[in-house]
Amino acid sequence: LDEALEARRGGARMILQVHDELVFEAPASSVDEVAALAKEIMEGRMALRVPLVAEAGSGANWLEAHGIEAAGPEALPADEPEP
């Protein structure tokens, strides 16, 4: 994947790998192309009995990339009084 990103010379790079997740930094103009490339490589490099399915998301931060709306303090549970 690193080699493919470097070969396309679009300014995208992998910046983090955590467990089953890869985080990339890419210009906004190439996000869709980079996501498609990563998905293609991740799903197609090995023949497995169970298909490997990769998902992609994009955003300015982790919450946006995962389609999660940031909740304000009002969304947090109130502290329960001690008995």
C-alpha cells in the first residue's frame, strides 16, 4: 500500500496503523482515489476462504471519518448522587 501511494505521487501517506485501522493523510482532491486504492489493495492481496471487506471514511478528524457526530456536554450522563 505504501508503494502504491508513493508511485501515484499524489501527496497521500499513511500516518497511523492501529489494530485493524489505517489512517491516511491526503489532499481533499484525492481522498476518493486514495480510499478506493486502499480498499482494493486491502481486499485483494490474499486469497482467503472468508472475504476480507474493507471500509473507508473521510473527514477532518476521527469522528467525522467514522460518521459520528460530536456530542456536547449536554449529551453526557449526569453524575449520580452517592448513596
